[in-house]
Amino acid sequence: MHSGGGSHSSELLNCASHSSLEDSQAGFFVSISFQPQSPQRENPDKRKGTMATTQTTFYVERRSVRYHEDAAALFAALGGTTASDSVLLESADVESKKNTMCIATLTGAVRVTCVGQTVTATPLTPTGRSIIDRLCSQLAEYLAERHTTGEATFAFTRAQELNERERLTAVSNAEVLRALQRAAGYSGKELPLLSGGFAFDYLETFEVLPEVGSGENTYPDYQFLVAETLLVIDHLNREAFIEAVGINAEELTSRLDHLVEKISSDIPELGIAATPSDTPSEVLHVQTSMSDPQFCTHVEELKKSIHSGDVYQVVPARSFSTACDNAYAAYLQLRASNPSPYMFYVRGQTALNNIAHNNNEASCETYEIIGASPESNLKFDAATRNVQLYPIAGTRPRGLNPDGSVNHELDVRAELDMRTNAKEIAEHTMLVDLARNDLARVAVPATRKVSDLLSVDRYSRVMHLASRVSATLHSDFDAIDAYRACMNMGTLSGAPKLRAMELLRGTEGTRRGSYGGAIGYLRGDGTMDTCIVIRSAFIHNGTAVVQAGAGVVRDSIPQAEADETLHKAYAVLNALAMAQNATLKVNAHESHQHPCSTP
């Protein structure tokens, strides 16, 4: 399970350079070796003007540590599954299914939460309070309230400029992220690093959309955790290190000494990762937000909008809800049964019962998000300024034998059917073109290209058509600008995107929350790596919400689209059942209504 003990030599950093992000197609990636700092914009904070800052000294320390093959077990042993806030990001190679990288925020200094045009920075440690002191100086013009706890609230307004470039570069609720990413006051190999995600509904803070109420997935518009202690494991090179920031050098060294000691020890395997028995003792009942007949009716209505020329394609979704008493156990089952380029476990705090934009007094509760996503969202390499999207559209169930093993003949037949299906090819080509158009808004002219067109990615239960679209990001923009220009991905919304999302709000009736948004990280050198939040579950108060959609085009067959949502949700639902040693039972003929489904 483990290699021999690693080097425990430490390096105390004050202004250490960041490493560049090496291009990787296997998901989240961080380089282990030190490299020169990537070229940056001359003034990345020019939109905020000259900023006064506090004089707090931050210390950054890095240690090489013992390599552990089971990153998930190590994350749990170091307290990641019990902390109030933590993030585990893992990657596995699509072909070999072997793990390649782990980036884990073990402890956070600051939690940053956006709800509408209000952004709240909550200190989680004394270092976090000092970071927020600096942030308040930087964004004093937008500071609405500073609490005695150290928490700060910032208020912004939606830009009204008609020019698209002006809207993208105008001051926005993303300024808090940008300041924490690019002007944090400390610099290490990987720090500062912000991990977390954007909701699908974050678009509403940038565009005008029909108002809807909260659904079962109550993830805020965005929430990121500013890392105080970071663990990075490179499985390919069997290396690992920890890096941390603090305002007291002695406390920082002591903290890392304790971590190194724990990491140097043998880490017990997690019993909850064991394979369930062949005779499950319970039945795990799954309810849907929309029955098959209801979903088919919505597909028919959306097809009318397509036939009238209102949209070319639209991606309606529905949710599947079931009990979950151990989210991390379900994550372990999901990563084992469905290894993917982007696997994540996110633990955070949010006002789950009421995230109405005018309610600042809602109490916070713990939520967890698990996922194994095949599809990257926006990926930006600060060293090369390469920005990339990876549209996936076109799905078929894998060809499997009754025992779950791959039947290669059936599998090839399924691939051939997908590759020759006019509907699948039309849908995929449309979304590749949409990705090209999205990047054109922020790219250097004549740098867009499409590679790996109509390739096939295989996962445990389904296979997909995929393509890679990339460009060089214009020097006027950073990764956050690029994300805002491209959100939400056409594979989760449709085309034209804005009109498609207007129709989806009318059809689905609630906010999607984390589903269809992005999870990943922002690094201090400007790098950004995110995935689309699919094949995922949002879990709180013992209930897991799994959402899945289907691309509707002119010649879509409604029942086939309903079946596709279940095929996509199955891997996560099955992991939830396996974690509870239960048999899965999905009732797709009846629906349940969530009590918070109205505005």
C-alpha cells in the first residue's frame, strides 16, 4: 500500500516561485518539481486600481513526505472527512484506470461564499483572519460589513455595460476570488490555492434569467476554500509533499512536524471501502423529481421550441434522491467502480434550507459533494496561456455480460451504433462548434483548434463521444474571465446557451445547484483546472441528490432521453447502494416534489 518513508527535509519560503501547470489530459494535475514563475499580466488587479494592504507577514513551508498509494485513506486519516471544510481532488487515467494525481486541501484558512451579488469571506483559522484583513484593505470600496468574528461581507452589482468585453472585465463578484488568487500576500510552490466550485446558477449573477426557487441541491453560486494546509500526491512518480501557510513560523513548523509524523506512519485501510456482500441486506429506494412520463412530456415541449427555431438543442435534467448515511463511503465505492479523470469529495458549509439572495441569517449546515466526472470544464495553463474545453456529447451503455464484465462484441456494437447515429453526431458537432464560439470571446484570433474530434471515452457503465477544443487566452483576460465567458458548458445547457437555460428554468422549475457547474482549483500563478459537475451527488441531512440530463434535438425520442438520464445517474446511485450494502430500486414512474421548489 505504501512506499518507504520519504524525505522530510523542509523548505521555508517567503517569495518562492510557482510551478507551471503541465498539460495533462488525465484530469487534475500539479507538477511536483520547482519551475520558474509563469509570465503574468503586468497588473492583474488593474480593475480594482491601487490597493492598500496590511503588513502581516505570511510564512509558507513545504515538506516532502512519505508516498501513500491510497490517497483517499490518507485523506481520511489526516482528518479530511471530519473537518468542517475540506476538498479532495483525484484523477485517474481514462485508459488504464490507474490513479495519477491527488490534490487535497486538508485545512482551509478562509471559506469564500457567493450568493447573488454578495460574497462572504469567513475565517477558519487565525491565518484566515489575517488573509481577510488584507482582503478588506484590497477591496475596501466593496466592503459592506466586517463582523467581530473576522468575517467580511462584500457587495457588488451586475455590470450594465452593453459591450461584451466591458462586461467581462468589469468589477464583479469574482473580484474576491481574483484577489485571493493573485494578490494573497504569500507565494509557495502551489499556494495560494483555492479549491471548490461554481454552481450552474452562477450564470444568474452575470445574465438575466427567469427567477426560480431553491431545489434539493442548495449549493451557493460559488464556494471556494483557501488552502492553509495542502497535500499533493503524484502517483506516476510516487512522490508526495505537503505545503502550508501561517502567520506564526513556529506554529507552522510544529503543525507540519505533526503531519509528517502521521504521514510517516502506516495508514490503515478503510473498512468502508470493502466490497459489499453478495447478498445485500436492504433495498435502497430512489425517488425522482420527474417521472418518465413527465420527463417525456417536457422533452416534447422542448422539441416544439427546437422546431420553431428558438433553440437548436437543449439539455433538460431531473434528479434522483435516496438515503445516504456515509458520503465518503459512497465516494470510495464510486472511485473504485468508475475511475475518472476528475474525481472529487467536497465538504463544506452553506445555508442549506434557504439560500434566498436576501436572507443573510440562514444557519449553515454541512454538505458533501461526491463525483467522478468524465468531462473537464475550463482548463487554463498560465505558463502557455492555453485555454481548453472538452465537450462530451453522445452516450451509449457499455456492452456488458450479466455478471458486469465487458462483452467486447456488444461493446463494439454499441460504439458503432453511437458513431453512426445521426442524432448523436449532430448533437456533438453542434456542441463542438459552440465551444469554439465560447472560446472566441476570449481567445487570441486564429488560435482556436479542435483535436481528438469524435473520440470515444469509456467508463464503467457508459461510453461517450468526446472532442478537445483549445485556444490561446488573450492577454486582456484571466482564467476567471474565461470561465465567465464560457459558462455554462453547452453539454449541460444547449444552444444557443442563454435561451436554452431560460427554457430549462421553465421546465425544471428550480435551481440546479452544483450540478452542471464546475469543481476544481485556482492557483496563485493564474492556473485554473475544473471539471463539469456530473456523475455526482449533493448530500446533506442524510439525503443524496443525483442529477442527470439528456441532450434533446429535433429528432429526439422522449423515452430514449429519459432512459439516458437514468443510465448517466446509475454509476452514482449504484455506489450509494454499494456503500450501504443495499439493492438499488429506482421508481421512474412516480415523482416526488421538493417542498422548496417554488420561488
